[in-house]
Amino acid sequence: MRIAVVALGKIGLPLAVQYAEKGHEVIGVDINPTTVEAVNAGTEPFPGEAHLADKLRALSPATGTGALRATTDYAEAVPGADAVVLVVPLFVDDATWEPDFTWMDAATASLAEHLTAGTLVSYETTLPVGTTRNRWKPMIERISGLAEGTGFHLVFSPERVLTGRVFADLRRYPKLVGGLNEAGTRAGIAFYEQVLDFDPRPDLPRPNGVWDMGTAEAAEMAKLAETTYRDVNIGLANQFAVYADKAGFDIEKVIEACNSQPYSHIHRPGIAVGGHCIPVYPRLYLSTDPEASVVRTARSFNATMPDYVVGRAEQVMGDLAGLRVAVLGASYRGGVKETAFSGVFPTVAALRAKGAEVLVQDPMYSDPEIIAFGWTPYHLGEAVDVVIVQADHAEYAGLTPADLPGVRLLLDGRRATDPALWAGTPRLTIGGGE
């Protein structure tokens, strides 16, 4: 097949590589010429994705077979394609919680201008329920002059992978596909069966592979539901943890006990819920179901956790004004160089509002990168009064007070440090009951 992949980001580029590895001709489209140049040169444009560098080198026109190439021009990629897969970012307005379709609208209009008959169009970006049918279908039909169902097929098939392990996740998780009619769904299933491989999963109720969701709406809801479940579950864990701090017991022991039987799956509390997915997708769901009070309450409560942690530091230390406070971890989670909705932003803001001198350290970011965010870099070994662990990087597991001279309080928002190494120095966790 000839396949166009629109947006060569941290999900789109691995997808393009996967398709090319399966023997198809793949053209990636991206508005960033630097990304396009890197792909064509066989150089990964971002670090951290397992196996991507080697695979890209083997497939690019400069260093490999040429099965995968990139362009900034939709007119070069879309006409004559058997399938077009879109993984363009969808943003959410922080104030209104409404989706911002600006980038996706632009990409959809560009592909529709060059769409030719017989093409399958698949959206993998997480969407509010009804978007594929009610927004993309009429837009593509109007601009292309083709009718969905006869001139082209349109499906929704959500990406279900985590950055850093995309290729492994593509094999591990069922691929969900839903169209606007039976013919479209069948076309989507046939496409993904040709571009993906799956690991055996005896734990699943049916064989691992491409799963027919029946409709685009069901596929859209599946992605929203699985992610919203995690946010709500974390919200519950965070409320339990806040109560544990008041009542004086360790919530970690409670959660371990509860999860020892098969009907409890309580998640872990933490200083923040970050990343492109969990903080965002509940709001996409709420955009079409505003009465979902449980979802709204959990999302709102999770957003308060950085302030809660700073408040606990203030309870112990008193006025934070003038104190040197180091925030460890700019990334939203350990081992990933990504700050999307990271808890570092509200944590730094809350500390600055208290008058603290705030410094930020992250083993994955250089000093110039830290400074570019508007922060002052912190280096282990420098004097500091308070330390807040925001990301669970593996490097923090062995931290001791000697690494943080003068530290009078460690507030570990991820339980990433070893309590045995902190005997004699105050160390608090969320829900530790201290």
C-alpha cells in the first residue's frame, strides 16, 4: 500500500516506521521542515523512543531503503494514497476545558484538498464522541467533493501507546476500529491487519488483534473511557491520601492491602497528573457530557495536588519566603523527556507565590533547557532548604541528604526516594500520615 501519515510527532513517526517496516510505501507529512529533514536524513528528531533511531536509519532515503520519506507538502503525500492516517495534536483550552481544533481543522482541510477516490482516512488522535461523524465527515466531503462511503472511507482508531515504548505497545494492545458504516469499518480493519502485528494475550476475552468497535462513536468513547478511568481512580487515591495525612496512617499500606484481592484496583496518589493524555481526555469527554460530575470532580481535585504539597511544606517550615526550594523533576513522569501538563509548572508557580527562591533540576534536561522554561537550574550538591520531588526519575532513588546540603525537609511527591537513606532528616510523602 501507499500510506500517508500526517504529523510526525512522538506517535506519528513511530507509526510511519511501523507501516514501512511491514513493506508499505510511507510518506510522512509534517509542517516542521526540521522534522522532515531529520526523517529524510535517517536521524530521529526527538530522543527517548526505544528502537526508533535504528529503525528510521534503515528506512530513510538517505541511509536505508527509502520505504519511508517525509515532506511538508500534502500535495506530494495524499493523492493516490490507499490510506491516510492522522495523528495531529488536539488541544484543550485551560480556561473553558473546550477542545481547540485549530491544528486538526487545518490538517483535515489540507488533506481533503488533495484527497483522491478510494482512500481510507483514519483518525488516531483522541477525540470527543461524535467528532469523526459530525465534524470530519462533512468537512472532508465539502472540500474534496467526494462522498464518504463511496468516494472514501472514514474511521476512528485511537492510538493506545505510551511514548518511549510505542513499538512494544503496538503489539501488546488490541487495535480498536470504528467506522461510519459497515463498509468503512471493514476497510479500516483490513488496513490495520496489514500494518500491525500482535503478541498473544491469553488474558483477553478474545484474540489480540484488530477489534471491530462497530461505530466511530464506540471507538472514540473507548479511548476516552480508559483514560478517564485512570484520572478518576487517581483522584480517589489522592483524596484517600489527603485523608490519610489528616488521620495519621500510611495510605500506601492501605492500597496494597486493598489491591491484594481481585476487585480493587486503586491507583497511586501523587503530586500531579501529567502528560498528553490523562489530564486532557477527561475534559474532552466532559465537552460532550457536561453532567458527568464524578469526572469533573476528580479532574478538579487532581489539579489541586501541587498546591497541597506546597501547603504541606509551608505547614512544616512556616513562611517559605526567601527559602531555597529545589523542585526535582521537570518531566511529567520518570524516564520521559516531556513536560506536557507536568506538575512542575503549578508547583513552581505555587512556590513563587509564597515568595520562595525556586530552582529546578532534571537529569534529562540541560541547564539551557531549564533556563528556557524560565527557571533557575539546580545542581545536586548545592545548598538548599527544601526539596520537592515532582517526577519519579530512577536517578532519585538513591538521593541522600548529603546530595542536598542543608536540606531541612524532603517532600517526596512520588515516593521515589528511599526512606532508609533519610533517617534523621524530615521526609514527607503524600498520604504517608506523617
